[in-house]
Amino acid sequence: MAKRRRLAILAAYLRPHWREATLGIVALLTVNGLGVYIPLLIRTCVDKLSGTFSLNQLLNYIVPIVLLTSAMWLIRMASRIWIFGVGRQVEYELKQRIFEHLLKLEPSYFATNTVGDLISRATSDVDNIRRLLGFAVLSLANTLFAYSLTLPVMLSINVEMTLASLAVYPFMFYVVHLFSDRLRNEQLAVQDRLSDLSDLIQEDISGIALIKIYAQEENERRAFAKKNQHLLQANLKLAKSRNTLFPLIGGLANISSLVIILLGATRIASGMLDVGDFVALLLYVERLVFPTALLGFTITAYQRGEVSVDRIESILTVTPEIKDETDAIHLPTEEVQGKLTAKNLSYTYPGAATPALDNVSFTITPGETVAIVGAIGSGKSTLANALPRLLDIEPGQLFLDEIDITKIALADLRSAIAYVPQDSFLFSTTIKNNIRYGDPVAEQQKVESSAKSAQIHPEIINFPQQYETIVGERGITLSGGQRQRTALARAMLIDAPVLILDDALSSVDNQTATTILKNLSGGTKRKTVVFITHQLSAAAAADRIFVMDKGKIVQMGTQIELLQQPGLYRTLWSQHQVEELLH
């Protein structure tokens, strides 16, 4: 059943390229037809010239043979171009499909599937499928045509010698069958070990600064050596199986030639077989040796492709949990007022026992700045991720301008909400391109205006290349505060009606954070700002403060109101005051 499903998947990969595949197969059929006809010409030539030799007679046979051989070579080359081209086209399309599909999946998918493994599937596994649909298809078709066209002619020449020469083939196919499951399992082990190694490389390159800070180069070297050793062992085990199977197949195939020589010599001596027939049979057997011996490599390509089909389809068959409804509401950004409402909002992470959000209810008016404070693990970041629908929340709990966010088209919802997460991720490009990521054609003036609002402009102009400065992978050349303010500038450039800052100013001093918040809450076109923070002095500048604890909003009010009532906020504020005095 699994094999049938894989074949159906491979057929679906090939379907858009059926014309090129058909041309390649027809060309292979033509090549094999010529390959059967040429030995017949040679047989005739040998029989005609065995009695009387004439150069003119010889040329009459040699010239057609040379022309047909040349045509055979050209057609074979064309067949390889067509069939291998199909493999390359499928490789291109699969990589495109995988990348586009990954873009549709929610962040939680990437929390449970490592980057290294995904990269391995999108490169190594796709390459295996390319070989399967190129080399393996060509080899299998060639083998099929070679046998189906050659055997009838061999049988017409001498049934006894043909059957004797091919008697070893059933045993050879049985050997191949015995190795089949073993090769597939060993190939799967190689792919898994390669994914593990890719994960380690990706993590270590991303965290190279941390490795050096803690002087863990030797530990990482040992970890890499261990995984590399596992990959080596898996490859050696696979190589051992292959190097046992392939020479065995080739050796068994060559026995056929020895049988023809042995039986043919005795029959020629007794006058039971013409020399031309003997030469033709020998050529035909030799013609079958190559596709038969190549069968081992074809099996390996198939086993690799079979494993890779499963690994790739395990990505492509994942259904995005967060996606547009068929009747999704389109909400132009310019029409969004910025009102946010939660009605008994609850969310529990998969596998968790307690909810991260537990019956949270609030209303944030358009243009209002709300700070959300609370201890670590109180649900602040979960709430921040729920607002732009990065989490799969149930309908009827969160609303933007009184519209259920699960009913709004995702592109429109996320255009209306600019979100700066805790991890201020920057791309390995210029500061300018990072700031205008949400609007790649934004003018320099707009980029600088956003940078000024985020309080990062004065520092950028002091860099040697200013806005053309390359920030390095994940912004490694910038300080934590600079990365956060660059990410904030990026969010502010798109000028969304709603701005969510998830502890996005934790590396910025209190005074700068307060100035940034005042910039956001000022002006004629005020944004709705949700500011999650541990900096209570900055939170004090907000219009209202929500205090969260264990997934609930336990207090709500202005700074003055919260300080006048006993509760968690007064405790947090007292701790903050003590920390300020100690500093």
C-alpha cells in the first residue's frame, strides 16, 4: 500500500512534464531498437564475408553500421537531456513548493521541527528524488526496452543457448530482492544522521559568539565528531551493502557471456551454429550486461528516492492550523480604527496541563497605549502572539474593531498589526533594508523618520556606512538595544494602526524607552499600542496598565489607580523601587 502511494506521488511529480518524459522514453525505445538491429547487420556481414572477402562488400556494411551507431549515440544523448531535464524541473518545483508551504505554517511548527532537518529535506532529499526521476527512470526504461526487444531476437536465433545464458538471471533478481529492504532502511538511517549533523552545524554557526564566550569549542568539536561518526558509520554500512550487491550482480550477469562462448564454440565446431549467429548472440548478451549490472545503482536511487518521498511529503502534507476561512473578511488598513477586544480569551499550548491564558477579557480603545506587566510565565507573550493570530485561538474570543480576528483575512489582519517580538530578529543585510523589510521600496526619508521615532537614528549615522551598514547574521554586529530599536523602526515604518511590543525594549534604558512610548502615543494619528514590559517606570507612561498573573488579568487601571489599591502591581512597583535604589 505504501509503495503504491509513493508511486502515485511520483506520478504526480512527473505529470506536468509528461511531454518531455514521453519524448525521452520514445527516444530510448528508438535507441534500443537500433541496438537490436545493428548486431543483425554485423551477423549478416560476418556470414557474407566468411567465404569471400571484398573491401567493397565490407564498406557496404561498415558505412550503415557507423551511421546507425552515430544516430544511436545522438538519440541516446537527446533521451538523457529530456529525462534528466524532467528530474531537474521536478527538483526546482519541489524546492519551490516546500519553501512556499513552510511560509504558510505557524511558528509552533518550527518549534518542534529543527531547522537543520528541514534544510536537509529541502536539499538532500529533493536531490534524491531528482536522481530517481532522472537516472532511475532512464535506467529502468532502458532495462525494460533492452530485455523486451533483445530477448525475442535471441530466442529466434537459438532458443537453447539464449535460455542457458539467461538461466542465472532469476537468481540475480532474487539477490536484488533480498537486499531491497536492507538498503532502504540503511538509506533512511543515513538521511536521519545527516539531518542531525545539519542541526548541529546550523545551531553552532548561529550561536558561535556564545560558544566562544563560554569557551565551549572543545565540547562542540566533540559533539560534532560524535554525530559525524554516526553519519560515517551509517554511510559505511550502506556502502558495504552496496559494494556486496553490485559486484555480485555484475559478476552474475557476466556469466551469461561465458555460457554463450562455451556453448557457441562447441556448436560452431559441430556445424550446428553459424559464426554470424554466434557473434550476434554474444553482442546481445553483452548488450544486456550493462543494464542488468546498472540495476543495482538503479535500486539504490529508488531506495533513496523512496525514503526521500516520505520525508518530503511529511512536510507538504502538514495542514496549516492558522489559515484563511473560505469567507474571510477583507479589512483595508486605512479603515482600521485599532479597537481591540477580548472576551473570555483562553488558550492552552498543546501538551500543557494548565492554560497559558485563562478567561482574559478587556477592551482597548483606538489610540490607547496599554502596558501589560507581570511575572515571567504569566501569559503576556501568549497574549501578544494571539493578537496577530500567531496562535490558533478559537473563534469568538478576540476582536479587532468588533470583527472576530479568526474571520479576517490573515494578510489584512497582519497588515493592521505591527508586532515586535522579544527576539529582535534582523536579516543579514543593511540596516536600511532591515528597517524597510515591510515596505521594500520605502524611500530613505521614510526609513530615517522611522529610525528617529525608534531613537536609533543618531547611532546609525555614526556608523561608517550609516544606513548601508551590514548588520551580520541575525544582527550580530549591533548591540541588543540597537537590534531592538532597529526592529521597532521596522514595525513603525509600515505605520500600522495597532503596534504590539513584546518586551521589545528590554535592552533599552528606561529613559529612552519612555521617550519612545511618548513618541508612539503622541501626534494626531495615534496608534493603539500594546506594550509588554518588565520596565515599570516605562509602563507608568501608558494610559492604562494590565497586570497579569497565571494567565489572568488580575488588575487593570492607571499607574495612580493601581498604586492606591493593594495587589500584585503595588508589590511589583515596590520591588522596582528597591532595584532602582540598589542601582
